[in-house]
Amino acid sequence: MTTTTPCDPVTEYNTDPVTLSRFIMEDDQERRKVYGKTRTSLAFILSALSVASKVTANAVQNAGMQGLYALGGGANRSGDDQKKLDVLANDVFVNVLRNTKKVRVMVSEELDGPIIVEDLDHARYVCVFDPLDGSSNIECNVSVGSIFGIYHTDDKSLADLSDGLRPGREMVAAGYVLYSSAVVMALSTGHGVHMFTLDPTFGEFVMTRRDWRIPAEPKKIYSCNTGNAEKWDLATRHFLKYIRDEVGGYSARYVGSMVTDVHRTLLYGGIFMYPADPKNKRGKLRLLYECFPMAYLVEAAGGMATDGKTAILDIQPSAIHERAPIYLGCKRDVEKFLEFVQLQEEGKLDDPGTVI
């Protein structure tokens, strides 16, 4: 007679999941140990952002059936046509943040000016965000995402816009949410990068990577729109020629959705580039709510981010929709790019010719 042993569910199932909510509480307690004080309001804000992300993820998944691919009839401050899904995502983020009663100022890619929340007694936070990055590609099921950064002031009980027009290094938290085959949130509160995957069975973000670092031996990947390569400056073109022809072994991977391209760069290494060109002399990506949060995450994961002259996080913004060129990724590739920048400044680079 043969007996069978039932499989042990304990070995098959995570019985102690670290949810985003649990992580936020533990992170707040760690802050108390290190700094002698907590930022409970930040915990409220991060929890609200997780709710906004879940609502947006659902809208993205059902966009075709709900007719959300259509244009909404307007354009945002950056000149991009707004789709109904852009407007919906923006409304969701604004509403959940407003209802925390902790955020005084909001800056969104989809709005011309900042939102100043009135009738608050104590709100020391500024939140900047791109509610739906990459939405121009969404009809063909390309991954899209949301990007956010958070500032805090200790100087006064109510934050104002000036508290958000500060270098990205002064953010207290930043992250993105990737809407793809899985919904993934990458988050940093200043110490490491942590990634959470939305478990649809019980509707919670569950930690899947703690203290993530860009691999010590990064893959050879470059991510940029090479269709514009002939318009880029000498340093960028020489760097591109170098990794393609002299080093070799580099693969091109470019989706055109910043969240997707940066997510891959964080996981595998390599470099993501969006250079300036004659049409976009200051680059195309927005500094405050695209470049700053992504640079914050990449540096926290051991990488680098620069505009070609200055570390992205050290730039002083002067306007909420200011643009910047950006080069971010593993130190190996960004440092090599900066070597070509130095040669360009010294007048030692000739026209490399066709680089593609």
C-alpha cells in the first residue's frame, strides 16, 4: 500500500509578506531611531500614492473597453496631446493627495500651474508627479507608468511653491509605478531602493526586492532614440560610437516610455540617455517630476545621473515645467560618457561622422 504525503503549503506560500503598508510603518520607526523623530505625514502620503497607483493601474488595464484611449481635447503644459486616460490619472493623483490633508502644493505635468491646497493648518509637503508617463504609446500596449517626488519643509507649518523649486537631492522620497504585465512600484525614502509588486489576489503591494543595487557587473545596454543621433552634440555621438564600434557587445533597448526604460536600467545596468538637440536645446524631459525622481532612485541604487555638466540632483530648478537633458545608469557607462564631455570641452573631439 502506497501512502502519499500532502504537500506542505508553508514551502509554497509566503506566510510573512512585507507589504508596502508594513514597510512604510517600519521605515518610519527606523527614522525615529536614527533621527529621534518620525514623519508620519510622509507615511500618509506614500499610502495615498499607492491607492492612486492601484486606481490608475485598473484604468490602464481597462482603457480600451472604457474608451480612454481617445484624446481629451487639450494639451498639457509640455505640449503633449492629453488623452482621457491622462486626465483621469491626473484627477486621481490630485484627489488622493489632497485628501491626505498633508500636501500643500502639487505640481503635475498635466497642469499649467501648481495646485495650492487652501484651508490647511499644518501641511509641510510638496508633491511633484507625472501621473501617466508614456501614454502616447498606450494603444499598442506598451508599458506606461507614474513618477513622483516629495519635498518637505521644517521651516514653516505650511509649505509653498518655493519648497518644491529645490534641487532633487533635497527630496525626502521619490519613486515610480510601472504598469505592465505586473504592476511594480520602485520607492526610495533616501536609503536604498525597494521594489513592490501588486498582488491582485488581495490588492496589496508586496516587497519583491529590498535595497536593490544596480548590478556590480552591469549588462551592456544603451537606451536612447537613435533616430535623433545625428542631431546630438559631439560628446554624445562619440560615446555612442565608442560603445558600438570600439567596445562592442552593447545592445540597443529603447521603449520610449521613461518608466520602462529606467526600470530596465535599474535592474540590468547600462545607460539611458535623452540628450538635447537643436530643436530641444534644454532637452525634452521635465526636470522636476521626471528627471529628479529617476535620478534620486538611480543614485540610491549606486548609479549616476547627469545632464552632461552637472549631477541632475544638484541642479537648481527655476520653473515647474523646466526641461533638462539626462544621462543616467551604471557608473561604468555614465563616467565614460563624462570623459567624452571633458574631451569636448577641451576641443579634442572631431566630427565622428555617421554613428548609426
